[in-house]
Amino acid sequence: DLVNGEDKVFLEVIALSKTRLEEFTAKDGSLFRKAELIVGDDTGECKVIGWRDLSELLININPGDRILLKGVSVREGKDKSLFLQLISFSSLEKL
């Protein structure tokens, strides 16, 4: 049961998609990346998002990989659905 605003959440999940990478241009002209991955477990599925350097954690994850997400934050999207966001102390471990 994910709750919006919860930080330091630990979850064991399965990757349901390939990682999708997007590049954006900041106002100062610098480039930064966003990585997005769909994960799930017996209770449901949701997105995991990593911005900038944290996007690197989601690279090389393949559908079917079992992963342990450590210290992620639960956020609510514009559509009111919950997603997981990697934050400064988040880590990921392939199982």
C-alpha cells in the first residue's frame, strides 16, 4: 500500500518494461535525462522515475528482472496515480 509523500520506501518488484530514456533541455541550455520503468508485484504496478544522474540506476534493467528498490519516494502524478521516484539516497539491486 503506497502512500503519497512517503519517503525511504523499500520494495521488491519485477520489471515489466524496458527502461525508457528521454533527454530534456534546461533553461540554461544544459541537457538532462529522465528514465522511466514500469514495475509490479502481486499488488499492482507503477512507474519508477529517475532524473538526471539517478536515471543511470534504471539503465540495463530488462523486463522480467527482479529488483529491490531501496529508499525511493512515493509521489502522485498529475493524473492522481502514484509513482516511485528515485531520490538522492535511493539505490537499486538486481536480485
